[in-house]
Amino acid sequence: MKNQPLYNMPCPIARSLGRIGDGWSMLIMRDALAGFTRFDEFQKSSGVAPNILSRRLKELVEDGLLQKVCYSTSPARYEYHLTPAGRDFRSVILALAEWGSTHFSPEGRQIQLVETATQRPVKMQLVDSENGEPLTLDKYQMVPGPAAVPMMHYRHDYLQKKRAGDNAQKFAPPSLTEPQS
């Protein structure tokens, strides 16, 4: 279910959540990345109600993560194929699976990432693509990008001061919709 306020925010995390933040949409994308393509496969795999599944598939197609492809004309039947944006979502699903397995699976891993050729279990880790270093909080941070709106700059500057020990400041950001100056 689209979250219009998030969908239109300048933050890429908010925009992404506005498109995919619903739990059913995440499970549909999990299943699409696993190889499911048909309505009944998605429905049986996730247990989502058919009316909700129809709506989520439509939204994922509208948002460019899935493409609706006709595989039978009599009667009309469709499959849902991943687009490049949908395939790029794999890293999000892998990271979420690793996080969930680490923090919320006391009984042990229900799923795990393995190297296909050897079936060797691997643990996903985000690394700097230039030097292979893990992206740890102490060495890497998000900063405003070239197109950042004033709110992004304000948040960054506020947090830099807070990290430096300035706890007297109050968080009073500019409007989220304020144009860049």
C-alpha cells in the first residue's frame, strides 16, 4: 500500500518505503526474487489475501519493480517479472533476511544465503566497493548529496554538532517542502 507522504519526500529512504514499505509488498518481492512469477504462487507462498495481492502487484508494476507479462491469451493470464529496479532490490531483501536471522530467529536460521556452486553458507555484509572494507558506523556515514534539500543539510549539520557534544541545541528543521536556495 503506497504511503503518499513518504512517496513524495526528498529522502531516498522515505521514497523507497513509500513504494515498498508494506510488509506484503516486501514478501511479494522476496518471492519474485526467489523465482515466483504467477499470482497463485505469490498467494500460496505468502498467504496474502487475493484482493490485497492484486493491489500490491498493481502498485509494484506502477512503481517499476515488476513487469506484467501475458503468458496466455485464452483466458488472459499474466506473470510478474522483475525489472532492473526489482532485481536491484535483492540486496535489500538479503540484508533484511540477515538482520532478521541475527536478531529475531532464536530457533535458528529459517533461510540462509549460500554460494550456489558449493552450497557454502555465507553471511552478507555491506562493504566499500573500492577497498572491500566493511561499512561500519565508526568509519562511514551518510552525508547530504549534491541534490540535497535544506532539510537534509540541516539534519546533517545538527547531528555533527550533537556528535561533537553540543546537546544544548534544539532540533528545529526547515519545512520538508521548502525549496532549495
